[in-house]
Amino acid sequence: MPSVFIKTYGCQMNERDSEQVARDLQDRGHKLVSHERDADVILLNTCSVREMAEKKAIGKMGMLRKLRREKPKLVLGYMGCMAQRLGEDLQKSSPHVDLVVGTQKFHRVADYVEEALKKREEAFIQEDVRDLGISIRPIIDTASEEGSQNTIRDHLPEKKKEATAFISIMQGCNMHCTFCIVPSTRGEERGRPIAEIVSEARTLVERGIREVTLLGQIVNLYGRHEFPKIGDKSPFVQLIEALHEVEGLDRIRFTSPHPMGFRKDLVECFGRLPKLMEHVHLPLQSGSDRILKAMHRPYTAASYRKLVAELRASRPGIAITTDIIVGFPGETESDYKASRDLAEDLEFDGAFIFRYSKRGDTPAALMEEQLSEEEKEERNQDLLSVVNASASRKLEACIGTHQEILCEGPSRNDPGRLSGRTRTNKIVIFEGGSRFHGEIFEVSVTSASSSTLYGDPAIHNGISLPS
């Protein structure tokens, strides 16, 4: 059977979608390969959050045209957010592409791949593709499909040695932030049934998974349109509680939430559910109320500050990370200072700082008072220095402590050593063998860099190492 190479751009949800496509292809006998030159099919799962991500994917597809000259039957395809956004327009920038499949049709990719392979084979026999000036009409499907959120279920079968997994619990977003293109690429919010998600978690546990991360564009607003509250509990809290009861599942995380989704019931979960890890990635975007309003973010700096205080009171020591955009249209020095001051006051454990970049088809792209790249870069670097300082202080405070970690396997940057994550989602690097893989145990933290902890497996209070 043909071999397939999949390259993924963008977020964890894109990674999860690629995993689903890979599973579907493997189930049909296709072989996954790690190098594009070995592939009969190359699929790019694309991102549209920033223009640069789209340019990278289009540039990559352009470079693959050279490989097509060597392998005329090679099938090339786009999937995901950029495919959804641009659709048929991609034929202009990539006339040699065979597939363009949108975000609600990942479950149909395997069908389309086999159809494209057949078309290429037939064209090759007829010698139509020997002349690279002749293109084959691409398969394009970016139509919406009801129930598509329920099709992302299965995981790659060979990932049995991994200890963590993502579970996609919903698709889409209804918030319509003025800088964000996600609602037009992912559609409206659609949640999967709780029972189906819990069943997937049980299957993962049977394969050795000990930690799951729930995925959604606004994950903590899961199910608000489909499923009722029970008492004072939102559908998302109901889901977390149901997962908490899964035997063998030791850790639960979620990303990315919206501040508006943190009601009392969810905040209290951090104080009463030990399997819910003490880390929240809580996007701020701006510390200026004026800019938050222009962004269509329905909270204030004061309400955000109050939420952080409530989370820290519910679970002392909880880690808070965030996203902040600098240089949004119309952002004054005073607006930027409000973001800077809030970041200094709240002392985040980490943050992604983004320079605002125009995104076509979003209201912010048409706003006046667009800032220069020089201003945005200056603010970006300044805010990074603030966040990096607080993140370093958080890491240094761990030196000399014992931290529970889940060992995820070899370190990406140093395969000779192992890597694990603390409950607060900090990376710990340590020496050890394969017996540690997938185990939960404590390490004694001995040192810290600007982004990583280092330590040794700990033996204390009668607790022994994994055997």
C-alpha cells in the first residue's frame, strides 16, 4: 500500500487532527513514513492563526513541486485551517495540489487520498502528468458537516509507549475576538457527548495512558449549547468529574480556556479534584480595558485579576500561564503599560507574547492606527523580559523541593536523559533508564535554567523508585 507523510503546522488541536488522519490511513493499510522523500502521499495540515503560518505551508508545497518531478504519481494535499479558509483559491498559489480538505472533513481524508492516488495513477498511465504543465483537477471539500466533532476519536495504535494523550472534546468557537480567524476556519462551537469522551479516555488508559489533556478552542465553555447544567455544574465540570472517576487515569489537564468560562463550579474543582493538575493557561491578551473591548474580550483587567486570585486561593501553588498580544491597533503607550503592570503584579509562571499581525477576514485588520513593526517588537521584547523574570523566579523556588512528575520518556534536546512534567506543567530533566517511562514519582530538584528544572529521582518517607 502507498506510504504517507504528514507535516503539521500550528496548535495541539492540529496535532490531534493529524493523528486521527494517520490512524484512518493506517487502518486502510497505508504506511506512515517519517521522511517526505519516502512518501507516495504528502499531506500538510495547516494553520491560519497568523499569516506567516500560511506562508510557510504554501512555501513548503511549492518546494514539493520539485519532488513531484521525480515522482509524477506523488499525491500532494492541504488539510486544516488554511485549507478551510482559502479553499479553491489555493489552486492559484499551488496549482499542482491534489487535495484541499477543510476542518470538518478530516474523517474523509482517507477516502480522498485513495481517490487522488487513483486519479494520478490513471493520468500517469495516459502520460498526462509527464508534462508538468498539465494539472489534475484537485479534490476540494471545505463544506460544513453536522456532527463532525464526533469523528475525532481514535488515536495512533503504535503510540502505546506514551503516557500522555490529547482528547478533542469540541470544535469551533463563538466568541469572535476581533483579531482571531478561528471562528471562520473551525466553525461554531460543537461539543461531543460526555459518555463518548469518557469511553475514549478508558480506551487510552488500557493502552497505558496516565494523563489526558482536553482540547478545544474555548475548552471550558464545552457543551454550553448542547448539554444542560446539572445543579450548579456546567457541562465542562460534569465532564471533568466523570473523567476523574476513570480508574487508572491519574492526571487531567485542559487547554485553551477562556476567562469567561471560569465560573465558581470550575474554580472549586481545583481545590477538590486531585487528578486535575494545578496549572491553568489563562489567556489575558491585554491589560488595558480599552483594548480588551476593541478585541471583543468580554472581561476587564480587574475581573481577570480577581479570577487569578480565586484560582490561587482554590489551589495554593497553582501555576498560571497566559497569552498577551502587544501592538494591537490603537494600543497607546498607556495601554501597553497596563499590560506590563498587570504581568508584573500577577507574576505569571510563563507566557506567550505575540506581536499583533494583521489577519485577513478579521475586524482588527481593518482598524485604523496600525502600529509599526518597530513599536511592536520593542514592546514584545520588553514584556518578555518581565514574564521571563517571573518565570525564572518560579523555577528557582522549586530548587531543593520534591516535585511529583510523570516521566514522558527521553528529553527532546538530550535523548540521553529523561524528561517529565510536574503537576504545575514544568519540565524536569533527569538521569534514568527505561524503567521510569510512564511512571509517576517524585524527583528532588537540584537546579534550574531559564525554562527547565533539573533533578534526581527521590527516595524519601519510604517511597521507592519505579521498579
